[in-house]
Amino acid sequence: MINYERFSILWEFTELDAEGLPSAAELTRMKDFENALCAVMQADHAALLVMVFTEPTHREFIWLARHKSAFQTRLNTAESLGAKLPITLDHETDALGEFYLSYATKVVERLKPTVG
């Protein structure tokens, strides 16, 4: 049985536009960071980006990884591609990917047509 390592990378918005949304420059930096991280994580299937949430003050990237140390090493590689990023990292061991599966199950249930 694999115990997945779940990582949550939280990007706090630092540049907002007039409507209170992330600036175009910050959106570009987030996209570049996500692409760089996907490239280093998914090249050898070390981790998989399973969800991205965007809230009014931050964006959260949820990853499932096989090994904690490999994820952290690759994260440092991706971070070195640019300036210091406004991110924080959270980690939990997630037996069988329960966090993702519980969320995905709820989404599927909401999408089912109602009978009536």
C-alpha cells in the first residue's frame, strides 16, 4: 500500500488590480511557477498536481507525491528559476489519496443528474 504525501502550496497574492484580483504580472508568475513545477514533478512521475483552488486572497496548489524528500528537492529546483515567491508549504501523509478522493467524490455527486 502506498501512503501518498500530500503537499499544499499556498501562493498569497501580493499585487492586486483595481478590482482586487491578482495583477496580470502576478497571474503570469503563478502560471510560470505552475508550469515549471509540473515539468520537474511530472517528468518522472514523482508527484501529480491534482487540484488548484483560487480564493480571494490566494491560490492553492494540491499535489500528491510518492516521497516527501523528492518533492521538496524538486520544489527547490522550481523555486530557483525565479525570484523569491510568496508561497508557503504544508504537508500531510495521505493514505490512499483520501483527500483527493473525498473531494472528487463530492464533485461527481454534484454533477449527477437529478431524477425527478
